[in-house]
Amino acid sequence: MSVLLLTETAPNEPLVLIPGFMADARSFMPQIARLGADRPIILLTPGLGETVEKIAAGIAPHLPPRFALVAHGLGGNIAIELLRKRPEAVTRIALISTDPLPETPHLAARQEALLVAAKTGHLRACMAQMLPLTALYDAPWRDEVMALVIDMAETLGIAQFRRHLRVLQRRPDQQKTLRKAHVPTMVIAGAADTLVPRRRAEFLAAMMPQGCLELIDEAGHLPQLEQPEAVTKLLQTFLSGRLPTLMLR
């Protein structure tokens, strides 16, 4: 991954954003527009690494001395690794739709067929398997959100699909890091998410000494796009140093 400074005039500590699987800055655009008024925003853009550890090792030395982290999905796994490598630098962390457990061997083996399909021009179909429509809340804007997902994937391309899939398949078990993470933590989950369901989000939040869980109604795996106003307000509260009113349920 590489560093992209999106804003630089705000007075507060920098906010590092990490998009998820086959996503770019557009997956956080509603949040960038609002949060960027108060603080510098650094976007970690997709790079060439094929493991969480390699990506984090490449980017960690280039980040500021102190920063907050907000990440989605696979980006959350990279954020957790950054927390492991530079615990003194992370002031607080928000993990959206993030699974801290490794991919199961059975699922990783099934995903191998997607690599072949993507190379033969079926990237859209591959994305439909990785992020099915049913993983989003059945709202009038669901098709619009999915169209953006596909456009981001096609922009990043087949080579990046292969890299991201490898990172996903090889992601480590991050429970040990999380149990030792004495940093304010918000876990955000869409109530209708079928990829990282509520029980997994509860598990993640309960594991962390300062973890809290916020469920977003009428949202699935992409709550920051499905319910951008609700997620942005939560992040504004959290980044200001306050905990949200709803704690782990």
C-alpha cells in the first residue's frame, strides 16, 4: 500500500483510512467529506503486498508518530497488524465489518477457482461471489451501492483482485494482538451483514479491553456506504474522544 494525504490543514491528529477488499477512496467518500474538515486524512491505497504482514511492514514506517485508524473489511486486518507493529502510535481504532479470524482452509480452497475466472474476464462474477447482493441490506439504494463496488473493482483490475484474494486467504489469526490492545476501540457492524455477522462482531468487540460495538440498522457489509450519515456521526463522536452511547450489547 502507499500513503495518500487527502487533507492537510485540519488541527487534530491524523486519521488513517484503510479501504477493504477491492475498494478505493470512494468506499469512504462520505466520511472523508465530513471528517476531513476536522483533521488530516491519510488514505492507504492498494499496493503490491500479498500478506497482511508485508503490507503493514511496508507502510508502518511512513505513518505519523500518532494517528487514529478507521478500516473496513480486509483493511481492518491490516489496521490490526499496524496496531501490533506500532501500538504506541495508534490513539484509537474503528473496525468496520472486520473478521479477526483466519480464512478457513475449505473456503480458501474454493476461492482458487475465482483466480482462474477473473483472468478469463469474469471479474464481475467473481465480485458477486465475494460480495453477494444478499450481504447488503435490501434497500432502494442497494443496486447503486453494488454498482460502485463493481466499478471500484474494475478500476483496480484483475492483478489487484489476485493480490487482495491472497491477502484474504492468508490473513493471520489476530486474537492475541486484539486481547493486548489497550486502546479505545469501536467495532461497527451492519445488522444485515451476512459475511461478518453480528456474532462475529460481538466476539471482536468483547475480545478487546476497551472495545464497544455499534450495530447499524438497515445496513449490511458496507455500512459506511449504506448508512453513511449514521456511520459518520458515530466516527465523529468516537474520534472526538467520547465513547458512543450504545456499548457492547
